[in-house]
Amino acid sequence: MAGKTLFEKIWDKHVVTKVEGGPSVLYIDRHFVHEVTSPQAFAGLRDRGIQVRRPEKTVATADHNIPTLGQDQPIRDELSRFQVNKLAQNCEEFGVDLYGLNHKWNGIVHVIGPELGITRPGMTIVCGDSHTSTHGAFGSIAFGIGTSEVEMVMATQTLLQNKPRTMRINIEGDLQNGVVSKDIVLYIISQIGTGGATGYFVEFAGSAIRSLSMEARMTICNMSIEMGARGGMIAPDETTFEYVKGREFAPKGAEWEKALTEWRQLPSDEDAVFDKELNYKAADIEPMITYGTNPGMGIGISQSIPKLEDIEKSTQATFKKSMQYMDFQPGDAMIGKKVDYVFVGSCTNGRIEDLRAFASFIKGKKKADNVTAWIVPGSHQVEAQAEEEGIRQILEEAGFEMRQPGCSACLAMNDDKIPEGNYAVSTSNRNFEGRQGPGARTMLASPLTAAAAAITGKITDPRDFL
Amino acid sequence: MPIDKFVKLESTCVPLPIENVDTDQIIPARFLKATTREGFGDNLFADWRYDKSGNPKKDFVLNDTTYSGKVLVAGQNFGSGSSREHAAWAIVGYGFKAVVSSFFADIFKNNSLNNGLLPVQVSKEFLEELFQAIEKDPQAKVEIDLDNQKITLLPTGKSESFDINPYKKKCLLNGFDDIDYLLNINDEIEAWEKAHD
Ligand code: SF4
């Protein structure tokens, strides 16, 4: 019999039972909750007269709606305030721990889970949020669910799920200077498209992946949903254990040793078979940038936007619509395009390493006058660390402003909206029409490419400065 | 939440021949601030449907009285992006009962099924035929027969079968929901917890 994949080992262990001819009942180890996708689920429990089955396996934060300035004040937007308050009431009523606004552990749900040591190898983790895939960087099965499923997990700590197929994407070799994990994942999506991994759970592997830090691995798994995957994961190794060790909720003492022994068994067996396997060379990857309105519309920064005739017939109408929205011409070069806004943050690139990379790039330089830049840490802990390391000061000296943590301009549910028609280089994960505000034009890139744009005021190859 | 039963549907269609329609287009984030499931239909495709002052844009299909019906026919990779179930609520809220496309994003598919909205995945060729038939005659109807897993373009009689998980099919045909099922197997869940916790 063939060996098992990392995915299969975790999945098989968590199957409670299987519905005849149907999905499996999967036990869920951790359920993260935020204010936008949970109120209807709590209401459902109330209607049924039932409780959250395992509140101690559930943890909540407020992140999507919160302002990034003046967090000590009541939220001004009435609907946002209501939704955030509703979360607090629901958590109180159902006995769920909440790291709400102004809590020292508050932050974007996919940033705080890992940094508090709640996210650990071998777990099943869900949240009513598609970027739950982030947590897969620790070698866990983590994926986003809808609100009906949020209610399901609250009520039963289980979920009905069909077993996805497995895919392994191998990236071998060394990355070029100036190329970081965001570029790897944008590159993969540009190759296979936004539906390229639909129906699959993806394991990222290969020497280029193994050499990455946990923050960088999270960036890759975070965006696995943008290739359509159910989730992404990376085998746990010493880098993983080193990161988890000593964190607030990480196991301690004998428990830690026991956990380590189990975690070391998790990586895919040598002879494990994947339903699909893709291979890429790290050396082929350039700093990436998107030119269109889905994350698959990305190119190496030195390249030009495809010409209409290079696009498949059935996709041409969609491509044209996208060009119109961005006000770009097919065949245009990306280098030199004007930039109005730069956003550094989100669950993709709002971690300390991202702020460090941005700060070391802009240190001693000045922000371009035509650029408005929002640097938004992913959590209060990231903010505190940035403060401690002197990053805030470096930013301020270069004319940048560091705001308070939250999802911010990643989805523009708060006041951080890119004005209509303006161009933003964003380190977040989605460049959909209107994602960063009605009419906003988003170009996704790494923190380094964002930094290069912020100081030159236009799309610039970060390698020019290295 | 109990869902509406879905057995058989005969209806005209609303065509949306755009690919990769993501859930941010189906329901933009600024409309996600509600705490109930109702009312999202009014903002379905809001940024394509209304101009800045909130007036209907004439060229968008939902504002074009030529087209109506309970079936939305869309380009491939429908429902990608955010996991927001609000997208399914908005489509159901507007009055659609089924969405036909040649490819659906995973989470959207689950969310639809959990709300009694049937995602019907057809071949690229069949989808193309559907678009053409609707363009030729906006009154062209399709029949969607869940029990036999068959979609038929009535003017031509051309039909194609579609896949659905047998468990989900049973739920839709009977209006069952997953939580009732899971609450009923509490003993098994407890046994798993005893063995693993
Ligand atoms: S930062 Fe953006 S992608 Fe991440 S959880 Fe918040 S809204 Fe979603």
C-alpha cells in the first residue's frame, strides 16, 4: 500500500464517521470566529435552542470592520459598530473567548491564531473566512467555510465535508534576489489560474519552500484559495517547531515533547501519491505584479500585459472588461505606471517580517509626494514589535504613517477605501473590481515591490535598488 | 436553517456571460454589515447594477426587462473568492433557484447547497448553447430535474446530465439541513472526543 500524504494523515485521524454515499463527518480542533460571518450562525443556535458545543475550542476576534485610526473611540460607522458589538454580545452569551477591539491580542484572525500558538501542526482548523488556508503553513488542514457551516461547527464541533483531491506543487532551487514568497504564490496563480486548483487541497513543497520562514510560508498558504484550492499546507519541520515553541497557547514541558513526537510523523511519506503534481523552478520567478481584476492576472514586473490575441477566445470578453476597469491597454508595460496609493498589510503581508522588509527597503529614502501610503500591522502584537524594533520610527522618518491593526484596505469595510479610479499597489490578496473601494484599481505585489512603488511613485522593479 | 425543497424547475433564464464572477461582485463587502440573512437580494451585483447615485444601470442584465426567470446562467468559475455565504443569500434573495455554469468555486457550491440554491455544472459546449439560445429567444426555457440530474434546453430538447453529491441531493429533495443530521449523531461525536481529546 502506498504511503500517506500529510493531508491524508490529518484527515483520516479526524473522520468521525462517513455518510453513506456522501461526505465525511470531520472533527474540528479549532474554530476561529469574526464579526462578519458569525452573527447569523449565533442566531441559528438561538433559534434551535442550543449552545456552542465546545466553546474552549472556539476563539473570536473583531478585524474586518474596525477602524485603523482612533480605536479607543467608539466606531463611527453605525452598522460596523453594531456588528462588532453584536459579536461581543454573542461571545458573552455563548461563552466564547473574544479578543475584541483594544484587547492586546486583537488583530486579523489569520495573524493572531499563529502568533498566539493556537494554530499548530496536525490540527483541523476552520473559520468563516476563505483565507483560513493561511494556517495550513503549520502543517494543518485549514480552510474557509460559509456561515451555515459556521453554525454547524458551533453546534457540533464537526463539519460535513467531501474529501478533496490532493495536489503537490514543488518549487525547487534558489530564489533570485528581490523575489519573495508573495512572488512565488502570485507566479503559481498566474500559471494555473484562479480555478486551477479547485477541488484540491494543495501541499507546497520543494527546497525553495523549505527554506522559507513561517511568515513567508503563511503568505503562500494564505493565497492558495486564490488558485481555487480548498486549502494549502506545508509540512511541519524545525522552522515550524521553532516558531510555535514558547508561544502563549503552545504546549509546554512534557506536553511539548509529546506533541513534537507526533508532529514529526506528519510529513507526507516518501511513497505517498498525489492526484496531481506540478513542478516549478524558483529561478524562473521574477517580482510579480497583477494588471487585471483577478489574482491570476499577474506577470513578472519587467513584462508587458498580454495582447488580446494571446488570450483564449472564450476569455477575451472578460479580459477586455478587466482592461477597461483598470484603464490599461493590452500590451502595455507595467514598469512606470503611476501609483496613487500603497497599502501594506492584510493577512497575506501584515506580519512583522513584511514590515521589516518594507522598512529596510525605504530606510533613509523618502515617500513619493504623489503617493498616499497606509502601513497597517496585522495585529497589536505586530504593532508592538514594530514599535520595539524601531520600525515605526524608520517609517515616520521616510514620511510614512503606521496605522492601528485590522483588515483595513484589504476589503475596505471600514473607512480605508481607495478612491474611485485611483491606482493602488497592495500587498493584500485580491484585486477584484471594487475590492478596495468602489472603482478602486488594485495591483497586487510583494512588500518589496510596494516599497519601490511608494518611494518612486510609479511601478518600479525593486531589484533596481538592491 | 430549514431550506426550501428543490425537485423540478422550469424557467426562463438570466444570462451573465462573464467568467470568474467573484463573490465581491455578487455582493460587495460594504453590504456585509447586516446581522441577519434577509435583504441581500436588493444588493445582488450592486456595483454592476447601480450607478453611484443608486440608479439602475441600463446595460446590466438584471435591469433589462427582456430577461427574467429563476435560473442564472453564468460564465465559468462562478463564485470564486471570499467565502461569504451572503453571496448565496443575495442570489436566493433576488429570487433565483439555480445557477448554471461550466465551473463553480468550491465554497460557493457548498454555500449554495446549504441554502437550497442548486448549482448546475454543465459542459462548456452546453453552456455556450444555452447562451446562444437565450440570446436568440429570451423566452427560451430550461427544465432542471434534480431527481434525474438532468438539465434540458426546452426549445431544442437538448439535455445534459449533471453531478451532485447523493447526500446533498437527498437534502435538497427533502428540504433537510446538515445540522439536524449532525445533531443526531452526537453519540459518535462524543465517542471520537473520548478517544482523541
Ligand atoms: S485581511 Fe483581507 S483577506 Fe485577510 S481576513 Fe481580513 S479581509 Fe480577509
